[in-house]
Amino acid sequence: MAANNKRSPKTKPQGSAQASPATAPLVLPRKLVAGIQTVDLSTNRGVDIPLPDAAPFYFNTSIQSIRASANAYEAIRALVKISPDVSMAVVSYVRLANTELRFKVFDMGQQLSDDGSKLLLSILTNLTHLNDYSYGYDDRQPLSSVSETMLNEILLTGACAMELVLDKVRLPFRLQPVSPSKLRWRISPVDTGNGTNHKIIPWQQLQGATVILDIPTFFSARLDHDVTVTYPKPPLESALNAAVFNAEVLEDIRRAVRRSGHSRLVVTLNTEMVMKAMPTEARGDFNKQKEWMDSVRSALETQIAGLNPESGLVLWDTAEVDYLNSQIGASGDYGPLMDIVDGQSSTALHTPLSILGKRTTGGSQSISSSESLLFLKHVEGIRKPVEAVWARALTLALRLYGFEGYVEAKYDPVNLRPEDELEAFKQMKQARILELLSLGFKTDQEAAQDLNTGLRAPGAPPLSGTMFYEKGKQAMDPKAVANGGDPTRRALTGDAPQKSGGASQ
């Protein structure tokens, strides 16, 4: 991207100072910036240099290492790899939240626009499927992956960010998510036409160079933003103490189980019998006696240590074999303690125990259903900032093509029922939409959007307000069908009484 945009966008003539937003001229961005970091710092190493895997490997890592994290972002990213509860909570949120993303395009009169919808569909096709094959390997991610990344960043950082990357002719080329944990914020003056004001803008530090992101192609939004705090805070920050304590308890239980939780094979040597078997030359020397006793014990330890579960053990009468049974089941029941710890983790992660897979005892099916319903409300909440970023980025993409309007983005509702079971509900929804369309409460474009059928075919007759739905129900009325399809039609036989039979006179 270059510093100056030489394109001359078409704008409407300037109106009076009292012009409404719907009639205000469209102003396209005239200044862009190059150098935004959208990937890891390890990629800034040069050309044709293999990139190392810089991600930490957390296998067999103690939870104590989390306490040395520099900030909440690093701690939560590490817990996602170490803690099963945090990992399950994040995966459940993202998988449920990442439903089909729907877009509606409106003109400046707040009406759905078929032309804008066609243009947006063309832009999304170019961003996803079509490629300039002279470019080589296409490293652009599909829209679902971009959406998944931003939902994941919402949970890990409390915000999401995206850059609309433009090509050499200043048209949309890719949608690149950016981690808010890599951003810094500063105060910048801005001229609002009514005196100088100030705003908070993002910037990055790239290998000693400062890149100011006060550009129109960069977008961000926050979740549950605290106006007294400049930097976004992750919603799972409250789970840090609970997750670390949970892991420490599990480590303590693991050590206790390894030491006293399993039955052990105990071999008791009969000292008198061993002394009788001692060689004569060793009996008069204490040191030789000790060496003999130690050698007998070491030889027996080596033999027992190498036993397999199916191996037999044959000993002289100098030793007795027995089992030291574990008493952990009677005196070391960790169940109540783990219930308390799991409850704290569930509360801190805003994730019910049934979602974490820990509803093993207690509760009922109705409790799990209520918890799942509340969890879906939380899932819908984390999608709001992502929808806002999508809408703003695609609105700019449309305007770069000369369309004056805006985009609304909305995820499909989360539903845990199978698709086949939802057919009856979809039928009722369709009937309601068609009835509103028939009565004129919805336009043809709105009905097509709500039904997810795509744009109507060219030349299709308008249906809004035509009462077609009422006519269709009357045509399907059994009485109307019996009367030839006309509910007001009467029998043509008249009022004369019918003869019951017999010959006519």
C-alpha cells in the first residue's frame, strides 16, 4: 500500500451545513499506510529464510510457569494449551459462535439494495475463491477462518481487529485479522470542525519503527469495554487464579496417588534365615556381613523390579511376599475438594459444568438444559464486536467500488437441534415471513434476506402487499375446493326440494 491514494472518487455536490447523514457526500479514504504487522514477528526475518516454529511447547510443563507470564494475554494463551477447562471453554465458545455469517446491504435511504447485495457478493467471491494466479501461492484465509480467528481473539484479549488490505489499484484484496495484544494506544488530536478534539488511536512497534494505524482500512471493536481502562481486557481474566489453583490441586493429587494411591508389592527378608545362608568367611567380619546382606537385598530388588504383570515370582524361604494396600479411597477422598475447585473454574470461565464435561454427579437433565441456554446467551454476546468489525470493513469495501450505502453483519442463531429436527420450525418461520410479505409489512428484498434464499430472479413479479398468501390459504380451503375454488360460490341447484326417488308424474 502507498501513502497517497491518487484515485478521484465520485462524490455528490456539497450541500448546506444542515444536510442530513443520508444525503451527505461520500468521502473515500485518501491516505493509507504500509507496514502493518498482521502476522508473527518471526516473519520479519527476510526473504527465502525458513521460519522456525516459535510457538511454545507446553507438554509436561508445570502450571507454576504461568505465574511468570508478562501479562494476562500471555497467561491465558498458555492456559489454553495447559488447562483442559480453559481449552474446552474457548473451543466451545468459538465452535458454537462461528455459525453462518449473513450480510445485508442498505442504501443511504436505509432500504435493502439489490445492487449493493450483488456487488458485495462479487467482492466476497473475489476475496475467497478468485485469485490472480500470477501472485503464486494464495495465502488468503477463507471467511470462516477469519471469523473464527476474531472470535478466538475476543476470548483471549477482549477485542478483535481486522485490516482491509488493498491491492495496487486500491481495491479490496484480503481481510487480515490482527491480534489486539500486539497493539498499543496513544492520544492523537483530531479536527472535528468545531475546534480540536482528541481520540485514542492504535499503533505498533515493528523492529524499532513505529507504525501509526490512524488509517481508514483498520478496524477494531471491544467486548464489555471498561471506559476507565485504555487497553482491552480478556473476559477470561477472572479464570487465571481459579485455573492455576485447579491445576495445582491436580498436580498435588497426582503426586499423592503416585506415592500412596496404588497397592505395592512388599518383600520381607527373614534376617535369621539370610544370616544362616551367609558364607563362613563373612561371618566373622562385620563389614563383610553388611556387604553380604546388601547384595542379597539388591539382587532381590533387581529381580522384582524387572517383573511383568504376568511373570511369576519364585523365592527361597528367606523372604515373604505381601501387598501393601492403598488407603486413599477411605482416608483421601478428593471428590468434595474437586467439586469446589470445578465450581470455581466454571464460574470464572462463564461456562457451565455440563459444557466442560464435568456434570458427572448431582444435578439433573433440566439443570443441564438451563445451563446450556444461559451459555448460548454468552455465546451470542461475544459475536457482537466481530459483527461490528465485519460490517465496517465490508462497508468500506463497497464504497471503494463507488456504492453509497452500508453493510450489516449478523451471525445465524445458535441452535443445538439437528437440522432435520429444525425443518418444522423453519416451515413455521417461512409461513410467518410470507404472510408479512403478503400483507406488505416486508419488502421482497427483506423477505429474501430473511428466508436466506439469495436475491430474487430477474423479472420475478413483486409480491409485497399483494395478499397472495391469503388467496393461497383460501384456495387450499376444503370448502372452497368443493365449490370450484370460489368460497362465495353457492350451489346451482336452487332452493327446490330434491325428489327422493320413484317415477315422475
